[in-house]
Amino acid sequence: MELSGRNMFIAFVDFTHPKYGQKCKEVIRALNEVTPIFEMHFKVFYSDDDKVQRRLLGITWDELPALAFNTLEQQILTYPKDRAMDVDSLKTWFKNVGQGKV
């Protein structure tokens, strides 16, 4: 997939969830650090947890945060459930997506 400004990267979060709230805050901090590097290639959106919308993007689990690309070409790339969501992991994944390695 070629990354362009038409692509959307969506982070599903719930900051008030007792189990996932802190992790959601941490991933948003990481994304805020990483996304300026890639802002010419895609836009990042944060969404309240919406299970129906998540399912449409290939997120079949309930744990949060959950991350996925959605493009105008209707391609979907779901961030792997068990992959770390820190700055380095996100940078690597975004680079790999842009190079067609995902």
C-alpha cells in the first residue's frame, strides 16, 4: 500500500476504561511523537471505542487500544494485536507499511 494523505490511521481508545485507560493514554503519547514524521503520508484520527467500527477494520478483539489503517482504496491494515505500541514499534510498522512490507 502506498501511503498518501488520503489514508487514515485510526486509534480506538477509551481513556476511562478501568483496565485499558492507561494503555490508551500511553499509545496516544507515542502516536503524538511518531505521527509528525509521517503526516505527509496519512492522517491520524482518534475514536472512542466503537466495536462495530473496529470490526469493519479487521479488529476482532476487545482489548484496547486498537489501531488500523483505512484507505480511500478500501484497503485495511490492522495493527497486530500482540505487537508493542511504543514509539519504536510504531515507527517501524509505519515504515514497513509505506514500503509495502506489511
